[in-house]
Amino acid sequence: MLRAQMDTQVSNETLRKGRLPEILKAMVEQLQPEAAYFGPSEGGRACTFVFDMQDSSTLPVIAEPLFQELGAKIEIQPVMTRDDLEKGLAALQ
């Protein structure tokens, strides 16, 4: 799961230039998320994507547009589906 909090000043300028929708659309197309949420967080713009990252080497390709174009602070956290959890718990036995 990826959470990004966009810098307000940077994302305002990106929005004025008409690039914000393009950047977010490209993120959705690249990640093919199971879910994507957009809204305010800590007083600014934010987005959350739930997606399947098969290889951690894709992290720079995912993160850099958010850093460079939106001045975002990001957090990437591993999460599981219910099926993944059940499989993991079964492996403990």
C-alpha cells in the first residue's frame, strides 16, 4: 500500500499547469491498484493506492514522480489480503 501526501504549494502549481490529473492517471495506469483513494490528509492533498508490488526494485520508478513532480512525502507499507493472511498463518503450523 502506498500513501502519498503532496506538498500543497508544489501540487497547487502542478494543478495550475494541468499536470496533476495526468500524474495521478499515470500512477493508476502504472500500478493497476486494487483500490485508489484521493482526499485530504493532514491539511493537504493525499492519495492511497493498494497494489501488488512484485519486485521492490520498482520502488524508484513508483516513488520518483511523486517526489519530483508533487513534492510528496510517501509511505509504502506491506499489506495482505484475507487470503494472504490465511496462507501465512497456515504456514506457521
